[in-house]
Amino acid sequence: MARIPSKEEILAWISENPTQTSKRDIARAFGIKGQDRIDLKRLLKELEAEGHLEKRKKTYRDPDKLPPVSILEVSEITPDGDIFADPLEWQGEGDKPRVLYVAKQGDPALKKGDRLLCRMTEVDGGDHDYEARLIRRIGENARRILGIYRKGHEGGRIIPVDKGSDKEWMVPEGAVNGATDGELVEAKQSGPKGQMGLPRAQIVARLGDPTAPRAVSLIAIHQHGIPDEFPDEVIAEADKMKPAGLKGREDLRHLPLITIDPHDARDHDDAVYAHPDDNPKNPGGFVIWVAIADVAHYVTPGSALDREARNRGNSSYFPDRVVPMLPDRLSGDLCSLHEGVPRAVLAARIVIDAQGEKKSHSFIRGLMQSHASLNYGEVQQAQDGSPNDKVAPFMDEVITPLYDAYFALRRAREARQPLDLDLPERKIVLSDEGKVESVRFAERFDAHRLIEEMMVLANVAAAEELNRLGRPLLYRVHEEPSQEKLEALREVAQASGFTLAKGQVLQTRHLNQLLSQAEGSEFDELINMSTLRSMTQAYYFPQNFGHFGLALKNYAHFTSPIRRYSDLIVHRALISGHNWGTDGLSQDDIDQLEATATHISQTERRSMEAERDTTDRYLAAFLSDRVGNEMTGRIAGVQRFGIFVRLDETGADGLVPVSSIGAEYFRYEEPSQSLVGERSGLELTVGLPVLVRLSEAVPVTGGLMFQLLEVAGKPVKTTGRTPGGKGVRRKPARAGKKSAKTRAKVRRTRK
């Protein structure tokens, strides 16, 4: 008979072995077997009753300590990038322990409210009690719900605004927070997910009328957790700022720098000027000046402005508003290169040859004064021979040399062969009341490309300059496609009658050759979209892996520090590298460079998703009075559950469920991204022209449903089911012989 341990010995074992706390583990540790387990069970029950232990499923633990594996919720992300989380299973009597989340390479970017399952390690000293390492993330802000409140008998329900979400949430009477029927609300989960019936939620914010025009972008802002109000200390800090003077700067006010932006631009952070190079060793060459607002002068490391800018990561742009990275005192005033006003800048002076290749560059911290604020349309009109009164005085000295320099850069671009996708951009035009007036594809002028090429040139120069100086920076990285994605693209190309080179190092020119083969054919859109889908997503990183899409070895974002934190980091690195002042890259900036890169890559994706969701909702609102109309489009995506169709007129995307297409079974062919009818042989693949009927448009979610009428001009029989209805037809299973395992199970059941 084994000796039964004392209560003190059991507690000491549990404390020293936090991962081996089940009754079986304790019994094995003390050599307890057979009937003696009854005595051990009694001791554990007594310890539990006395409050020394808490039973958690089949394990015991000290209630004043966290279990070795715990569920946490991210509660704080410091300006230095440290992530702290609250333990959700804390049962102790004192304050909750402070938990520091320790990320490892490959962990996802986190934000406040994320829930995590983590392995815990108790630590002594410092500003935290435990360190947590990720096992897996439990949803992504799963406890937050944005939806329409519907009043009921006792409380009500919330209908989520997420596209494709059909789960409603119950709101108890005491958790309504004054919300009225039909109001847009933000709520959080208030009960466990595993309970019977609808999950429960508590309303935490009332956001007003969901049909109001300004609610469209507001939904996306709240849904994606984009900070849209500046803290008081940030506004106060910005309001105290004064315009930078000439001290410590080179005077560039004599240069006829101009800004060229969209006609409705909210800020002006870049100015350009070009002139022929008078160096006889560079015949036909040009000197290009690119001046960028010196945001680093105002947003210094560790300041309240800096902490908030890093937290936001970037500005977010919507058709009716912008959520800026910086307060308007900076973004719309002191850091905006307004016409006729002295403004602090970092300027790149770049020399190119007649073929557009960069020969040299230098950087200057200066003071400029914009000679004109122009827009793309009027500049292009002037270049085409019809200058207006504002542009005419600048034609000979500024506009013509800029275009001549651009034509040289274009020759260099053609030689470099960056990826040349043809993907037109949609533009939503709103009325003064915020309603959609029209949806059209934005015009693309050479004036747009001129600015783009000069910004790319300046970004390359910034990366190369910091490499030369040996300074840390954030690169803009775009890696080549994976072999799996390339093989999928190759199969789509072959199925369309084209070829993509194999057995060699992939370069963008190979993809351009494929795009050129498809240009003008019925497969044009298919190949463009399939090529886009094969690409990896660009991101920021302190190490240089090149930019595949632009076919560049060195690339960093330098030209938009008003709206991108990455560019501010690059500016600070240039300031430090040239000893231009004390407002350069701090040691904290350097220590947190990788964490900053991960964070701002995530905020960039967050903004892109919010902007896309807003566009979808505006398009659904625009089309909501056209339900029942027939429209032309092309298949933009294929999944097992149906096809996505992009309309020709507006570029809006909607779903045709497979359950509504033809009275037959459709087989999903993943390699060719197609659905194939088993009886008719009808093949639905990306890029095919279709005729559809709009059957549903839901502005609050941005969802569109279509009924397929024709494919490539040929009519398609429908099932008569309403698109959006539940259920997908499945192929009837064939009767087959039961396996031996199944037969044995049946025999045991029948005995």
C-alpha cells in the first residue's frame, strides 16, 4: 500500500508541475494505485472545498495562479509594440495578473479585443506576472458584433451587417442600452458560445440610422476597428505646432516645384520638377526633383502624435470621408504643400540618362514653396494642347520638361518590365447628401503615370541611399508567387490556349508575355484576374527581399509620410543618416522595427478590407432599385457553392449560387477554377461573359445575388430556386459495399 501524500505535498506537486495536474498525474507521481485512489480523490475534494484548488475539467490548479494553458483577451498594445492581455479564466481573490504576450516569428498581427489560447509561463519581477505564447487565435474580435437592432418582447435581436452572416444575436432586456428598433448598434458577446439557442449579446454603442448616407463608411470603420477619433492629447500637441523655418534647411523656394493631384485631393504631400541635365556627359538626360512633406519635423519619436500615428499605421480613404493618420492641423495644413506657402520638405535630386536609367541621386532637407497646385485632368489637357489659364504659364518651364522626363522613365520601365496588369479602378461619385450618383471607372492619364513613375524613382533612391549609409529602414517587400500558385496559373493559361514559361527563374516579363498573348481575346479578363490571384501580398519588413511586381531590387516607401507610417520611418532614417537633426530614427524605433513592420502591414490590410466593404455597400445601395433588371458581366470567381459575377457597367460583384444553376449536378474543378455540369457539360470558368438578373441587393451588408440567364450568349436553364435560398444540391451517393469495420459495428448493434 502506497503512502497517501499530505495536502501540503499535493499542493507543492501541483505548483512545481503545472502541466501534470490531473488526478491520474498526481496518482502516478505518488505511486498510488487501486483502492488508494479513493483516498486521493477525497483529499482533492477537500482541497477544492477549502479553496486551495479549483477543478478545471479533469485537472486541479491553484485558484491564485493561472492554468498552464489559458484563454486571454488582448487588452493593451503599447506604443513600443508590447502586447498585454487579460486572463479570462482568473478566479483568484486579488487583482488579475498582468500577462505579456511574447510573439514568435510567423505569429499573426494582433489587435485589441483578439482572443487567444496561450501557453503560460510564470515570471518573477518586471512589470508583468506571466508570459504567454500563442497556441492559436480564437476568432478575430469574435466578441464584437455590428448590426441592426430589432426590438422584441423582452429585449430584442441583432441582425449582423457582415455579408454572408445569417446568425442573429439575442439581446436580453437589461442589455439594450436604450437602442431603438432599426438602429445600427455595436454589441459584444455576453454569454458562452456553446449555449443552446441564439448567442447573447450586450449593446455597447448606438450608431444611428443605418440607411443614412454617412453610415455606410461608419459601418466599415467600426466593423474593422479603425480608430477614427484622436485623443485630446494628440489634438493638443498638433495644435501647438508652428510652421518650420529655414534654420538647418536648404532654401529650395526658387525651384518651380508643383503639386499634381486628383481634383478632390484632401492633402498634397509630394511636389515635382524636372529640367534637362546641362552636364555634357549626360546628353538627353534629366534632373528630376521630388520634394516630400517633412512630417518627421512635427511627429517626433515617442510623442503623443507618434504613438497615435503608429497605432493607426496609415490613413483610410472612403468615398465620403478620410480617416487620417495625422490630425488635420498637420495633414491638411502644416504638412500639406499648399500653393504659395513655404513648407518643410525632404527632397530627392535624381539624375537620369536619356533612357530613363538613374545615374545618381542626393537628398536634401529643405524649405520649398509650391508654384502651383494642379490636378491630373488639367495637366493632361494642357499636354494635349489645350492648357487652361492656370496651367498655361507653366507649360514651357515645368509641364513640358516633366513629360519629357517621364517619357525617358517610361523607356526604362519598358526595359525593366514590371508586372503590367490591366485592372481598371472604380470611382463612386456621391451627391452632396452622400447618396450614390454614379459609378464609373476612373480615367487614367499619362499625368497619373508621370507622378507614379517619379514616386517609384524617389522610393528606389531612398532605399538605395539608406543602404549606402548602412541605416536600418522598412522595405516594401513583394515576394514572387509560390510554386503552387504558379502551377495553378499555368493550368489556367494552358486551358485557355496560352503558355507560361516553365523550368526557369520566373520574372515579371514572363507574366507580361502571358498577358500580352491574352490581350484582346475572350480570355483577357480571365488571365489578368488569374495572374493577380497568383501574386503574394506586399508587406513591410526590415530585411530586403526585393519587390517582384515592380521588378526592383531595392524599394522603400518614402513619398507619402502624411498617410503612411512606413514613410515616416524612412524619413527618420534619412535624417539620422545625414545628421540633419535630433528628430531622426530613435533607438526605440530601431528596436521595434520588426514589430512596427508587422503592425503597419496589418493596419494596411485592415484599411483595404474596410474600403472594399464600403464600396460594396455603396454599390448595393446604388443597385437596390434595379432588382429584377437584366445586366451583363463576366465570371470573376468560381467556388464549389457558386460563381461570382462582376458587372460590366459598375464593376459590382455578386453571387450566383450553384443551387440556382441548371437542373443538374455541377462538379468543381479546382485546377481550372471551373464548375462543370455533369449532364450538359456546361463549363463555368473565370472570364466568361454572362447575362444575369439581379435578384437581391442588401445595402447594409453590401451583398448582391444574381440569377444566371446566359453564358457566352447561350441561355442557361434555371432550377426555379431563388438565389440566396438555403441548401446546395449534392450528387446522390452511390450504394456500395459496407466496409468490414462498418459490418462489425452493425453486427454488434444487432446482438
